[in-house]
Amino acid sequence: MLFCFLKAKVCAAEGAAAQEKSADVFSLSLEDLKKLSVTGASRREQPTAEAPSSVTIITADEVKKYGYRTLADILQSARGVYITYDRNYSFVGVRGFNRGDFNSRILILIDGHRINNSLSDGGFIGTEFILDVDLIDRVEIIRGPGSVLYGNNAFFGVINVITRQGRDLGKYGGEVSGEAASFDTYKGRVTYGHRFDNGLEVLLSGSYYDSQGPEDLLFKEFSPPQAHIVDKGDDDNYKSAFGTLTFRDFTLQGGFITREKGDPTAVFGTVFNDPRARAVDERSYVTLKYEHDFPEIVDHVAAQVYYDRYDFEGTLPFPPPSGLVKNVTAGEWWGAEMQLRKKLFERHTLTFGAEYRDDFRLDRRNYFQASGVPFADDHRTRESYGVYLQGEIKLLTNLLFNAGARYDYYSSVGDTINPRLALIYDPFKNEKSVIKAIYGTAFRAPNFFELVFDPNLEPETITTYELVYEQQIGTRLRSSLSGFYNQIDDLISFDQGTFRNVKGAEAKGIEVELAGSWPSGLQSRISYTFQETEDRSTGQRLTDSPLHLGKVNLSVPVPLLKEKVFASAEFQYTSERATLFGTEADGFGIVNFTLFSHNLVKGLELSASIYNLLDEKYADPATPFHTQDLLERDGRTFRVKLTYRF
């Protein structure tokens, strides 16, 4: 966890639904898309056309065809989203905003369960993400503030990962997968899933991943320039397990991952080329959910109770006299949620919900390994609760009004109220057009680590205005145009060795997307994003904020083997970005290529991918916790993967 490293340095120096799920979203017309459901926008299943947000859905079919390896890869493919990697963790940028700290301004969910941890409030998206990408059925990317329903961290949006079900694995339910990739990388997975005649449904899976990583990373910012050349300096290893058990109205779900990563960047001024610089993250959860319809009372009731845990251990080799420093943090929390939904007059829907959460363990201990003497030892707790109400009112047959508000209380920072309003209009009543006008606010409470530096920090807030227009063009094309304006107040920023509130930032931009499909099986998607994000105090563009993003995806069936073999290519362009040291990371364009086949042999899937096909040399801006200005990204790499279902 980045913040633990930071604190150590400071102190040391001192059915039908199933058919919809498996469909390739980008082969659907706008009319069909309107019927496709999204669950994360209103905490219930609803057509995407009625969702009070701009929504992108990435399906398992696309994950396979384009060879996506992690949730970070999946998000990178969506319009308006970009990923920064510091060779330890991956950070998601949305609409020009990426601070490279904790991923705490995006809420990550798995089947509606909050994955952001309790210490940094951050959500993992790289190899440290708790769920194997092969277990993803689809990913819902819901843009805009979501605090009206989710409270903390749903600042720029919500990412809801929907998992596969036991029935998806076929008659016998067995599935094994193996892959090999560059840098002596290997991964294996075993999954079992089945739905029994009595209604019991089970999915169980375990994964193992190991990568030695590159051994010749060059950091030009050091004086003189230095290369990281030691073994096990950028290695990555994880073991994960996931399971879901469903019977009638009850679902029991849990996940676990332990991931160890070598950090080759000499973060916080540690000794360079020392393989002892490591980070170990462990994340686990278990949740019990209940859902039932009561038509005579409130139509639908949903509830869950959960327990979560996050542990981190970092090792930092500093020069003498500090020597080796250990950072150990742990967080445990439990909570309960309830939601009631009632349909009124067959036209309107009313949703009421309440949540309670108890962060009963927030621990941090930093010490010198040689002596065992601690120089930081914090133990805290935090409680929070929230209630929300949302109404969806059909003013006309082609005009929907969505209005809601949520009240939250945090024992660490006090209370807040966040509303959202949306008008959703079909101007021609032909299901080929939709216009959405959206207003909303959200907040991010200072997390445990930030409050260690300054207990008087105020929550960040954001106000968003957005206009979305989607249009079907003929029978093969559909388009989307979005304009947005964000105003952020009391931004929490790391400055001069501490965290503090600054005036804030503002962002404005447009997103354009055109997608099409043809009877031959050809599918394509192209998007462009212009985004301008600046510090309101200085008027300067924020660091790690590209003005332009461009993306092109193309998938075609291979001749003579249609519906069995697909060739897919994607191009991703990111313009230059300012760095913390006042320079710029150059713009770059990346080409990825994948061949994917299924059912050449019954039950067998095979794919081969080349990433950064043209071997582009590029780097990301470093985070505030690095000595260097830029962090090199990988050149051309490959992966081959085989999956067999039986």
C-alpha cells in the first residue's frame, strides 16, 4: 500500500438474462442496447436507456477476443478512461483526473459488494484485484457521481463487476485454464460450477500466477541514469480463490487473494537495485445476501451482511543508519445493508435503502527490522451509516425523471447529503434515440492514512453536470456523444510531505463514440475524448491528465473459420501528460493484437496475444512518492492461453 511506504519514509527520515450477458455489446443496435440491463446505476436491474448515468458495458466475450488480462486492461479499453502503472499498482484515470495515490475516487464493486479497502479506501484493479478476470461475466462502467446510492468513494463513477454463475460452466461444470507470457510468466486456474436440480447453484475457483518481470528497466532521471538489473526486482506472484453458493433467496459469496510484488523503482529514496523492496497485499471478504419479492407489500427486498479484511506488509531497504524498515497495516470491518423497492401505479419506482458499517480495526505499525523498535503505532476505529431514497417517475411515455438523495454520517468527519437528478428523454418515441441530462454531487471522506497526517482534513466534494445523446444510425451503426463539467472542492492533495485540502480543480470535456456491426461478423468501435482539467488555484493543467484520448477496436472472423476464429486489434492513444517535476510524459499510441478461437475442438478455447505490437517506448508520470519523474512501461510482450471446459 503506497501510503504505508510514504509514512515509513517520513518517520524513518524522521436465462434471457444469460443470453444478454453473453452477447457482445458492440454488436448490438441502440434499440437492443436499450433492452440490455445494468445493475450498478440504480442498485437494481434496469435497461441502460433508463439508467441515470453514461454507461459502458464490457462483456466476457470482449475480454476473450481482445486478450484482456486484468481489470485494468478492461477499463483501459473504455472511452474516457486511462491507466497509469507505477510498477507496483495500477491507477485508473477518469475524465482527466488521476492523482496516482489510492484509487479512492472510484468505487469498485463485485456483484454489488464494495471492494475498496478500509485503510486507503482504494480499489485494486491490476494483478492485485481479488477476482480472476476469467470469472468476469461483464463489467459495468458507470460514469458520474454515485454517492446518491453508494456514499463514499463513488466520486467519479462506479465500476460494478458481475461474476459468472455456476450454470455458465455447462453440463459437467469443470474448467481449467493455463497461460504463458513474457518475463517467465505463468498462470493456472481451476473452476467448478453447476446448478443442481434442487435449485442449489455453486461456483468455486482457484488461481495461481507467477511472473519474474523484466530485469533491465532503465530510470534516466537518476543521476547518473541507472538500470534496475537484479533478479526478483519486478516479480509478481499471487494466489486467489473465489466462490459463490446460491440457494433460493440466499447467496453466500467470498473471495481471497494474497499478492507479493517486487518494487524496482526505489520508492521514497530507498536503496536502488535491492530485491528486498517488496509489498504484500492480502484482501478477503465474505457476504451473505438475501433477495425476495413481496408483491403485496414493497415488491422487492434485498439485504446483505458482510465481513471484510485487508492486510499489507511492506519492506523498504533504506541506506544506513535506518536500514530495513517494515510497514504492517491491517483493517477489518463488517456491515449490513437493506433495500426496499416499490412500484407505484405501474409507472413509477421508489427505492429506499440504509447501510451501517463498523471499521472496528484500523492498525498501522512501522518499525526498524534490525531492532524491532517501532516509530509509528496507530490503532483506530470508525463507524458510518447512510440512508437514501430514489424515485423514478415516468412523466410521459418517453420522458423519465430520476431524483434521489442520500444522507451519510462518518464518525471521523461528520455528515453530508448528496443528491442526483436526471431527465431521460426519447425524442422520437422510436427507441433509436435517447437524451440524458444529469446533475449530481458526491464526496470522498479522508481515509485512515490521510487522517494520520492531518486529523482536521475535510471531505472532498464534486458537482457534476452532464449531457448524453445516443443515436442509432441506420441498422448497423450507433453513436454516443457526451459533454461534462466537474467542479471539485477541498481536494485532498499530497504536498510538502503531508496531505492537505487545497482549493480544488475543475474539468470539462466531450466524449464521442461510434460502434458498428455487420452480418459478416465484423465489429468495430472508435472513440475520442477531449478533457481539460486544471487546478483552480493556479490555473495549471493537473499532472497525469491527457488532453486527448483515442481508441479504436476492430474484431473480424477469420475466413473459412467464421464463428470459430477471430482476429482482434485495438489501438489506444494517450496524449502528453504533465509530471510532478514540471516536464511532460510524451504522448503514445499502442497497438494490441489477439487471435482467439473456440470450438475448433469441443470445449477448447485458445488465444494468442501480442501487446504493444510496434514496441512503442513510453512512460507514465511518476506518483508523488517517487524520486524519478517518469516510470517506464513494458515494450512488446506476448501471451498464449488455453482454456478447456468439460
